[in-house]
Amino acid sequence: MTNSTEINLVAEALKNGGLVAFPTETVYGLGADATSDTAVAKLFAAKGRPSFNPLISHVHAAETAFALGEFSAEAKKLAQAFWPGPLTVVVPRAARSPVSLLASAGLSSIALRVPNHPLALELLRAVDRPVVAPSANLSGRVSPTTAAHVKRGLGKKVAVILDGGPCSVGVESTVVSFMNERATLLRPGGLSRDDIEKVLGHELEIEADSAQPHSPGQMESHYAPHAFLRLDATAPHKGESYLGFGDHDHGPYTLSVRGDVVEAAANLFRMLHELDGLGVKTIAVAPIPHEGLGEAINDRLRRAAAPRPKT
């Protein structure tokens, strides 16, 4: 059981420039002091992450976030409605924001979130500074939803892993930008577009994929297991493993027996990890509805199935 002494030790490791992994409601994050150029650079190196892919700064309270960025009335309304929770807001950087420009990939924007997990919030209060925390995995690979995933993926690259059990949401936060006149969805995630639009009172703009990402998760090839994915598969081909949705006769793996997209989102990365561990060359994935969190699931699967960048 994690106690306050352990939290304080992890907080000190962050303050001293170390990398730590900790749970959020979405996925496990690889944390670094967002105000330290050196710590952020160390994080990029550990993940093998392109330095032009910006990072989300995590804080323990909305008021703290409001001091780091310039929030319009609409941006503040959304943050107050859904924080703590699986929402990231992209706004102009405040003039005196202490967050490293490297964390923002040199952009004039900053991405901010208040996670909804007791360990994460306790750690952020103890650190008392913003913490960048992309998913605690190698860049482009399947995001971790358990401490074991982190250990297997990053090993000794992380100083300590806070184990908070399986993540309840299981896909990354929804990212909404307020850098233009209208609120724009940059990445679907653990908060549905419908819920956001109900609070705003209007539809979100949708940004197409960009060669210059404005938020995490916009790289075309991302969230990928070692195996290749074949999407919208009603049955596996010979030699493939099958990841179903609903009840099926093609093996033991299904994102949700009852066809629930919320349950499917929570299981997605864990099951991709497990299937990838079987050593198969291809994972066939059943069609997933696009409603609610199904939008985020399909976004992750599409990126995971995209052609891999040459290394």
C-alpha cells in the first residue's frame, strides 16, 4: 500500500530531476519536472519520443492550471466542468509560465490536465509544480494501464513505479484546443465529444492530422504493438490472433462481451499487450462502434495500424 512517506520520496525524486511512473485514471504516466529543461529532455530520451511532439503538464487543481495558461471563458467553463478528469485543455502559454518550452515543443501553447486519481493528485500536491507525464512506454508503443506494463516496457529507465492498480478509463485524455476562435477537438479520448459539446452548447471543430502535432497523440503512427493490426475484421485469418467486441467464437479475447464501449476502452491497451506477448505477427480486431468512447478506441486502433515510421 502506498503511503505518504513513499509519495514524498517520489516527489523528491521528481524535484531532483528523476523520472517516475505513476497511475492516472487514463493510463500510467512517465513523470518529469515540467519546469526543468534537463528533466524534460531526459524524458524524451527515455521514451525515444520525437522532440516536436508536445507534452501535457499535469497539476493538482484547476486554479493552478489557470496560472500557467491563458484560459478563455469557454476554456475555463470546460475545465471546471470536467476536472479532475480525462480532459486536456490546450491554451496559450501564460507570459511567465515556468513550464519548459521543450515540453511545449517550442509552441506558443500549453497543454494542461488535472488527473482524477488519488495517487496522482497526492503526488502532484507533494511536488507542488507541474509534471509532464506522457504514457509510460516507449514512444509509439501500446500505452500502459498497469504497473507491470510500465516495468516491462521501460525497465530501468524509470527510477520508481507507483502501483495504483489497473487504470479505470484505459485510454488517454480527450484533448481540446482553445488556440483558435472555436474549441477544436485535437484527440478523442476518455471524455466523450457529446459530453463536451453539451457543456459548451455547440459542436467542436475537428482538426485533421498534422505533420506538426499540437498535442500528444497526433502522430499518424502511434499506440502500436509489435504485431501488425488488421482492423474491422469479422474473423481471424490463419495465424492471426483475434480481438473481438461482443461475444464471439474466435478465441478468448474480447474487449467487452456485452458490447460496452466504456468497458472496451478500459480493456483496450491491456489486451493489446497480452496479445502482442503471444508473439503473433498480426492481430485481427473486430469492428468497434464509433459512438461515445468508441470514437477514441477507433482513433487509437487506426494509429496503431498505420504504417510504421522508418528507423
